[in-house]
Amino acid sequence: MTAAAVRIRPAVEADVPLVVRFIRGLAEYERLLHECEATEERVRASLFGPRPDAEVVIAEVGGVPAGFALFFHNYSTFLARRGLYLEDLFVLPAYRGRGVGRALLAHLARLAVARECGRLEWWVLDWNENAIRFYKSLGAVPMDQWTVYRVTDDALRRLADEAC
């Protein structure tokens, strides 16, 4: 299969159940299903509410949904330009190795260029060697000198309580 056989389209509100299935599929693949709190209601509100938080594109092969990418804009102060941040990319197992992931990333790269973004970036789990090889084959480089930090749950609330 060539990337030309893959059709990429923006998600519409009727796709919310499909998007949630893809999110849950990704969470299962990443061994994080126990952390997945996405519901159709939350996804609908965050993607199609008055001020959408993110965008989604769906990859189809022969009219059948094969994968998705969820992304949003971030900002680089050093570049003084926005970037495109890929939060999630997931391809159903039956379509892996058939150009679907590459087509999704190429689509996002075209969007980033068209929107005058300074970069396209994402995270990958350290153990996901197949994804790492794939991303490197596209010319992506790891940002080894950076460590991701996160504040959640009680720590987030405690920190928020310190605000003046």
C-alpha cells in the first residue's frame, strides 16, 4: 500500500465515538488503559465545543478508518512562532507498516508548513523501539537533553492553592 491509498480527513463531531475507540486502543497499546479517562462527552466538548482544545485527523484506507492523529498548537519563545504538537498518533494493528502512520505525519507536516509553524514535535515512550525507529527514519531527532515534568492530582491542587 502506498501513502496515496491513504485518505486523511479532518474529524467531524459524528466521529467522536471513533476517536474515543482510537484513544482507548492507544492507551491499551501503551499499557496505560488504567489511566484513560476519555469519554465521548469529554472528547466532544474538547474537540467540538465553543473553543476547541485540539484537532483530529482520521486516516482511512478504502473508506475504512485505520488510524488517527490528535494535535494542537504550542508556542516557542525562542522561535517566536507557534508549533504543532502531536499528542497522539495511533494506527490499528491491521494497518501498521502500510504507510498509514507516515501519511498522518506527512499531513501534519503539511499543516505545520501551511500554518507557518516553526516545528512539529511529539513524545514517544522509551520502550517503543518500533516507533522510535520509524520516527528516526522520517528525520526526527530525540531531544535527549530534555526531561518531561508533570504535576497532577493532589500535587496540582496543592500548587494551585498557593496562587495569590
